[in-house]
Amino acid sequence: MAKSPANRQGRKAAVAEPVGDFFNSEETKRRLNATPMPSGKRRRSDEPAPASPASPVSPEKWAPHLRRAASETDANGVIKTTNAVVTCCSPKSPMKRLFAGLSQKNRWNPRDPGQMNAVKEAFHVSSPPATIVCRDSEQMRIFEFCKTCIEQETGGSLYVCGCPGTGKTLSMERVKELLGAWTKEVGFQFPVTLSISCNSLTTTSEIFLKILEKCHLKKVNGASSPLQHLRDSFSQRKEPICERAVLVIMDELDYLITKDRAVLHDLFMLTTYPFSRFILIGIANAIDLADRFLPKLESLNCKPMVVTFRAYNKDQILKILQHRIMAIGYDVFEPLALEFCARKVAAASGDMRRALSVCLSAIEKFETELKCDTTGSKIEMVSFDHMDNALSKAFRAPVVDTIQSLPQHQQIILCALVRLLRSRKTSTVGDLNKSYLEVCRSAQVTAAGMMEFSSMCRVLTDQGLVKLGNSREEKLRTVALAIDGADVAFSLKGIRFFRHCLE
Ligand SMILES: Nc1ncnc2c1ncn2[C@@H]1O[C@H](COP(=O)(O)OP(=O)(O)OP(=O)(O)O)[C@@H](O)[C@H]1O
Ligand SMILES: [Mg+2]
């Protein structure tokens, strides 16, 4: 039995108590006030309200990075750290900021293999950053949402969306750390936590069994399905599953959005049962979720709160790169080189993975040059030219030539696919055809018929540009890009029509 809307809306909104300097800042108050309620606020009438923490929780204890962000930034926006000074969001030019930021570093000896390897390792995409920057407000909103659910002993759902490489997965780890520190501090039990990538599920409904297993609950004598078992458990107060909050973080939710919406709806519905303490966080790229499946969830009375991770802009990319450099402690790049990378990547996609891989490739170019240098010349840093070279390689791979030499209609299909996949990872041939027809209409180009369109999709697949899934019905086949969308944008940006189309 799901909670009635009246019940759910009638509950008092929980607002975190602002404590300490950080929480008293205007910005933080604004953020806290803006945090919407998780679904289904409930205090059981026959139970005492959980004791509020005897002493206020000091935020620096469980959100040290947040406090650092506040306290170590001076009036000019300069972040001061123990071994270096890095500027951020300063009114100065990025160049000046960068020079100021890097001025107190150790000298890098790129000829030392140990130092060179450490630098390359630091810029590897799989190396976790020492600090996550530029995502404080998103992390804060997610943390507050979980905190409210735990405090009020209720379920709730949250949808985290944003383009690739914008720090969604990374931020969840941070939120879990914050929750761990906070629950310890205030004496609440840490939720039973399951983090799962939906791509790893063999069948979509396997998720319910995984949740049961995580909660150490056994399926009841084969009679009820894992889903039914969860529903029953969340409907009865005495069930052990209701004793502790269950936090399920489902990454790559796009997979479920395109594969099995029924499972998705069942999952979100689990947050609404009368004694549910099920906290669901879904992460995906789809930004247009509101148009596509929120209305259905709303009608099921389980509309999630949404937190959007915007693509990084130039200054944010620069700042994240600077922090990596700070962690190594060497001057690795000429300041202009780094700024150039940030500008180019921000213009193409705002994807941090791309920025890191371009930096790594520039370091490797510099390393090769160093090895070939027999003159003993003083090349000491990765220069603007190395970066320029790496950027051209990244955005001008052979794939760029392939795309530029495609027939016009195949270029239109690619362009239509990039537009379609801005907000999700896969789509269907049917949807791609609609998007293609729209692009043709706006370009006043006569569109190809469905048969021809399908065969063009197959050609693009053979060229390694597109991935097509299997389905008996052509229109239901899944379709995805086999290359980076930024490469398509880069390849076609010289043609005004496509530039318009991809803006
Ligand atoms: N704010 C940040 N601070 C430091 N590093 C970051 C930040 N954002 C992203 N990165 C770097 O970029 C990588 C990719 O980030 P993450 O995996 O969180 O992206 P994502 O938004 O989950 O992407 P996708 O949608 O493709 O799953 C991280 O591993 C990290 O190295
Ligand atoms: Mg991710």
C-alpha cells in the first residue's frame, strides 16, 4: 500500500540546522533552504522522535573539504594551502591566477623517471583526485537529501543527471564519506548501502534480489518474488528491513530507462510504502528525464528530487587541473598550455575525462621529445605547443577525417544522433529516425525513406561510428554512438548548418 499524497505532503519539511561558520554563510543557507524534501516524510506516531544531537554537529568534522573551500579562500578568491597557493574564481585573468597558483611549487625534473611516472600517473583518468572541487553545492544537496531521509526515518528518491565526465560518480563517493562521518557524529546507524552500475545487471529485475541480499533477507519460500518481498517488508512496521535505512545508488540508470521502465517504476515505488526507509539515488546522463518519465513517476506518487551536474566551464576545468598539479607539487605545464586545454575542452564538451586525457597525451609528447633530445637543451615543462599537438590529436583523430568525408545524409544522421544522445547513452532506431527527419526538415533537405535510412545506419555501424543493437523490429533496435560525440561536433563544426544544429 503506497502512502497517500495528502499524507506525504502533510509532513513537516526537515531543514538541517545551520551550525558553525560554514553553515552560517549566506550561500549555505540559500542551498539548504533550496533543498527539496525527499518523498514521504513520516514520523511514526507510536515512536519517540529521534533525539536531536545533543551538541551541534560541527560541519568541519564531517565535511572537511567543504569547510576548507570556505575558510581557505581569501577575499580575492585565492585558495591558500600548506604548500602552495592556487587562485580560483578570482577577478584576475586566468593567466595571472595560474602564475600565482603555481609560483610556490618545487622544480620538476622531467628527466627523473620516478618523477615523470608520478606525473603521468596523476593525470591518468583512473587516478582518483586528491580533492573534488567545483561540486560542493551538488554534493551538499545530495547529502542533505539523504540526511533528511535518515533523520525522519523515511524513504525518498533522487535523480542525479548530467553529461559524461561531470563528476557524478565521483561525487557519490564523497557523499557516502560525508554521511559516514555525520551518522557517526550524531549516533545514527549508517544505512545499509548498495552501489551498483545498472550495466552490470544480467536481468533488470535482478536488482531486487541484490537489495534483498544486501539487507541479509532471504526470499520467502519461493512464493513471492524478491520485489514482492521488498514491498511486503516495507509495508509492515515490524519487519527488520525497516530498522535501518537502505541506501541504493544506481549508476548508469540510462540502461534501465531504455531497457525496462516497469522495473524502474517498481524501484521508485519502493520508496513510498508506509514503513519504507528505502533511499534511492539514480544516476544517469538523461537530462530530459522530466519530459520522459517523471510524469509517470509523478502519477505513481514517487517523483524524485533532481540534481543536475552541468558540464564544466573553462574556469572549472582549469581549477580541477590546477588541483591535480598542486597534489603532485611540481610545475608541469606552462600556464598558457593548461588554459588552452581547459578552453578547448569546455567548448567541445566540458568532459573532465577528456581534459585529463589531453593533458596526459601532452605530457607523453613532451616525454618523447625529451628522450629524442641529445642537445641537452633546457626543455623543462609541457609547453603550449605540446598541448596544441595533443588537442589536435584528440579532436582530429582519423575518425574526424572519416566523418568529414561521409555523404551528407550520413552526416545528418550522426548529427541527429548526437543531439538525441545529449541526454542519454542509447536510443532506438525509431527515435533516431524522428530526430533525423527533424534535422532534414530544418535544413530543408529531402529526407531518405525508412529503408534507406536503415541501410545508412548499417553503413555507419560498419565504419565503427555507430553501435546498433538487435531486435526483431527495426525501429526498436537500440542505437548508440561508438565514438565520442565531441568528435562529431568537432568534425562538423566547419559547416554552419551543423554548427547550428549541434549548438
Ligand atoms: N570535480 C572534480 N574534481 C576532480 N576530478 C574530477 C571532478 N570531476 C570529474 N573529475 C575527474 O573526471 C573523472 C570522471 O568523473 P566521473 O566518473 O564522476 O564522471 P561522471 O559524471 O560519472 O561521468 P559518466 O556520466 O560518464 O559516468 C573522475 O574520475 C575524475 O578523475
Ligand atoms: Mg559515472
